[in-house]
Amino acid sequence: MAGITLGAGMIIQRSASEGQNMGYTHTFRIQPGSPEYADAWPHLVSDTARIISAVTESHGIVITGPSAAAPPRIDVAKGICFNGDIANNLHLDTLTINPPGRVHSQTPDDCAVWRFVKTEQLPYDLAVTAALLRMRQLMPNACAIGSNGTWHQDWAPARTLNWRIFGTDRAELAQDLLVDTTEGMAITLQGWVDPRLASTQILPQP
């Protein structure tokens, strides 16, 4: 698989340290070509819409799309894409989750994609963490989530929100689901990629 060029938008990480070492950041690794991802996707889209409604209506947090004039994009065909209050500078990285589909036509279904989203704990972080947590719950074998925040403190609001919306068992939510999402990935000049796609591998920085 060496030398395959990924489709547009599949890799957004440019260096090994760009995401995790620069402020409060969450990471996730997904397998968008897997059957589990495809099966869970409609549920993730509808559940993310419920999360955003709860965040905006109950918490008064402004959620936008990738621009101030655009609404959040929560669409089965187009994917999930939202940010914080851009007009009032309460935003950073846009959370983007693509709809199901193989990373490349020549890759297996379980080929992984790695991404990060830096929020610096701005108000929209609640929607981001709740959406990532819901994704992990719906597709546990096709998704891994990580963060330089703590599960029991920083992720507590998202866990509480998801419990209230979806009735998730509290014992399940007590289990720390944050992992090193770069495990099993290769670092290249493009960033963290599935090793089956890596044309030039370099050692991660310690």
C-alpha cells in the first residue's frame, strides 16, 4: 500500500506535535470504511443533532458551522461539521467527522484515519466532547478517542450530558475511554496515518 495518495480531507494533521502539544486538544482515530462505522453513522448524526440542541437550548452555548454565517452541518450524506461562536471569538478548530467511505479504493475496510480538534476548553468544547464520546459508544471497534484532558474531570460535563440525553448507564460512563489514539499508526510527513498508507515512516518524537 506504500505510496497511495489519500483522498482530499482525509488527513489534516501536518506534524506529530501540532495537535496534542499545543493547548487543550482532543484526538480520534476512526475506520470510516468499516461496516460498524456505516451501521452506526445514521445514529451518530441524529444523536449529534440532539447534543447540539441540548448544548444550545439548555446551556446557552452558540454552535456554528465552519464560518460565522453557516449553521452546524449535521447531515447523513455530507457529514458532521461544527465550531463554536465565531462572531465572538469563542472558537478554534472545527470538529469534522466524515460520512462512511473507504479511505482509498485500494485500502481495506479497517484502514484508519487520525484527527485532532483543539478547543482550549472554550464553551463549544462540551458539544465536541459529547459528540466524540457518543461516537465512541456507538462504534467501539471502529473508533478510539483521546485527549490531554482528564476523563474524570474535564470530560465529566460531556459524560453527564450524554447520560441525560441518551440514558447511558452511569457505570459505563465511569469507565475511562481515553486512549493513545496514535497507537498502531505511523508518523509521516503528512502526519499520523495508517501504516499501510505510509510511504515514508519516521520515528515519533519522544
